[in-house]
Amino acid sequence: MSEPHVLPDVLGQELDIVFCGTAPGTVSAARRAYYAGPGNAFWPTLFAVGLTPQRLLPDDFRSVIRWKLGLTDLAKRVSGSDSDLCSAHFDAQRLRGVIRRYQPRLLAFTSKRAAVEFLGRPVGYGEIPENEGTTRLFVLPSPSGAARRYWNQAYWQELADMRHRPVEMSARTLPLKGE
């Protein structure tokens, strides 16, 4: 029997953006709420860039689906800081299955580490020049207080602006792995 997920996914059909972290931090795991660390900028930033009409609290995480947003993590069965995690903790195949099933317009990694572990190669911030099926990929600076030196809200605003653009079928669209 496998271990249960530390936090439940918040997913549904026709989502604009699914945010994917590496794994819940220690505080988030203890509170059973996404992005719950005291210095985490996730919830204030969603509001500041216009992705939610009000500022949400970590305990409100399930409500993001109202605004066509979803939440998941690449490592579902462990928690801790990125430096505590090893590649074996990440389940890229599970995430590919989530993308295949729900087909969000955008998958936004909330850290470079999550994107690197998913793609198996280095990435920069912003839109990644390939898709996973029809889902566009985007890398955001981590909202964690521990990563504040890398923080740049401009990438979060770019993602919010992309959300409101019409859906474009890109020539960069690649088939889902395994198809």
C-alpha cells in the first residue's frame, strides 16, 4: 500500500492554470494547506496579479477552482524544503497523467526545481518552449520565503496576462510522452 498524499490535488476540467510545486513545505504539511509558510508570497501574489478577485488564505486553497485554477505538487508523498528532497521523491509520470486527464491551458511550476525534475533538463523562468500535449508550460520564481532572493513578481504577472489571451494552437505542441 502506498503512502497517502500529503495534500490533496485541487483539479477539474477546463482549468486555465494548474500550479505545481515541488512538495509541500513543513508548515504546509502540518497545516494541511498549500503555500502556508509564514513568508510565502503565493496567496498575496495571486491577488496582486489579478488571478483571484480577493486575497485568499492558505486554508482557502480548495476555493481556487472557482477561478479556474488548480493545485498539485510533483512530490505528493513527502514534505520539506527543496534541499531535503531527492529525485526519487518526484513523480513526473503521475503529473503527466494529471495533464492528460485534465488538460489545463497552462501548467505553472512554482519553482525551477519542480520544472527541472519534470523535464529532466535546466530551465529558465517564463514560458518553456514546448508543451505537454496541448498544455503550455511556465516556470515561476518560487514564492517561498526561503527563496526570496530569487523573487520576481513580473513572471507571475506575465502568467496572469497569458491567462487572458485567446488560446493559441502552437506549432511547438508536442505529443504527450507515451503516446
